[in-house]
Amino acid sequence: MNIPFDFHNHSTQSPDGENSAEEMVLRAIELGMKHYTLTDHLEINKFFDEEFLYEEPVRQSSVILPALKEKYKDRISLQYGVELGQPLHDMELTNRMLDSYNYDFIIGSCHMVRGYDDFYFLDYTEIDPQFLLGIYFEELLEMAEWGQFDSLGHLTYPLRYIVGDKKIPVDMEPYRNIIDEIFRTIIKNDMGIEINTSGLRQNIGKTLPDFEYVKRYRDLGGKILTIGSDAHCCADLGKGIAEGIEIAKSAGFTEIACFKARNPHFIKI
Ligand SMILES: [Zn+2]
Ligand SMILES: [Zn+2]
């Protein structure tokens, strides 16, 4: 079966990407995708870090992506996206980045909460995971209220590391209300959430978020849903999309959103 789309993935325009943007586009074509959005990282609070300075790659992408769109327009519908990490950590920079380029699609993600490193690097024997999850969901709610992105990236991101890698069980019950509040705010602001299928190829073994949350979002009135593999190389592109579509269908979705010029276009599933 052809993979119809992938709306979250990275090229070498990201610090951790392995293949060039053009290689990723060619792989998407090879997989038979009709719709494809590349969403390289734009980590606001790491923007000026010396190990990866974002200014130039982000500027380059604004030239590379429109050129690739044009070059392959007869073979694939390509969109220029970005994964905006920690947008609230430097609003001046975030606003400059939002005003400077014509993105088709913005994923809003939180890879690290204020005052802490990426969840990937934290030592959970020193920091209480339940406490961290509490401040994580508070920050997601603040992001949803701010509202200047299109789809909320991997809602359950910290669980990839806490539960998947470190095997520390967590009680999600204390966050039920705030997650509902995040969903209601996203819906009110005409935004969406994503099913990130990277978890299927990692220790956690589930999509981020998994069925339960996708269903809850739908039950609260959520209509805008995107799906992405979060591939960081050609080999992972499109992985888990078919499973993501099945989860979406089971939760009651009949269409998936593809953003063009920041507006959702719906694709039947
Ligand atoms: Zn991410
Ligand atoms: Zn990503």
C-alpha cells in the first residue's frame, strides 16, 4: 500500500536530521505520497546555541523548500513546515521567526520545560517525573492559549523517555483535567493535534499520543488531526502512518488535515 502522506519529519536542516531536504522529498515520492510536509526543528530556546545555530539553516529552508515545491510540483504536493519548539521561551524571537517566513504548517512542540533540559537528557532519579509532567502540561496549555501554531506536536512526548526508556510507571490520572483543557483550547482556537508515530519504533511502542487521547480529543469536538512519522532520515519516512490512520479512524475521524499556507485542507481516510 502506498503511504498517502507524512506531516512531521526532519532533514539535515535540523541538528539531528540525516538526509537532505531533497533526499527526503525524493523518498516521499518513492513511497507514493501525494501530500508531504517537511517540518525541520526551530528550537526557540536553543536558537543561539553554538553547537547548532538556527539562523542560517532556517533562512536556507525558506529558499530550499519553495524551490523543491516548484521542482517536484508534478510529482508531489510539497508543503513547507516547521516544528516550533518552546515558542514561549523567547517571544521576541518567536514573533520574528513567525513574521519572517511563509510557512505552510507550524507544529507547536515542547521538548523541554522552562528551567530544565530536554526530557531526553533528564535524570528521573533526581527529578520527580510526576512533577515534571505537571509543569509540562501547564506549558502546553499556555502554548494552546497563545495559539500561533497549527498542530500540537506529540502530546505525550515525555512518556517516550520516562515510561519507554526508563521504565518508570506514571499515573496520568492527575492530568486528565488539564489535558481536556488543552484540547478545548486547541479546538476553540481552530488548531489541531497530531498523531506522532515515532513511538511505534521506540521503546514506548505506542503513538504519541495514543488512541485514548485521540478519542478524547475527538469526543470533545476535535476535527483537525495531522499524522507524522517524525522521521529523521529517509529510511523512517512514512513509518507508522498506516497505523496512525487506523487509530484516527477508530477514534471517529474520517479525514486528516494537510496544512497549506496555514490553512487546513482535509484528506479523506
Ligand atoms: Zn518533537
Ligand atoms: Zn520532530
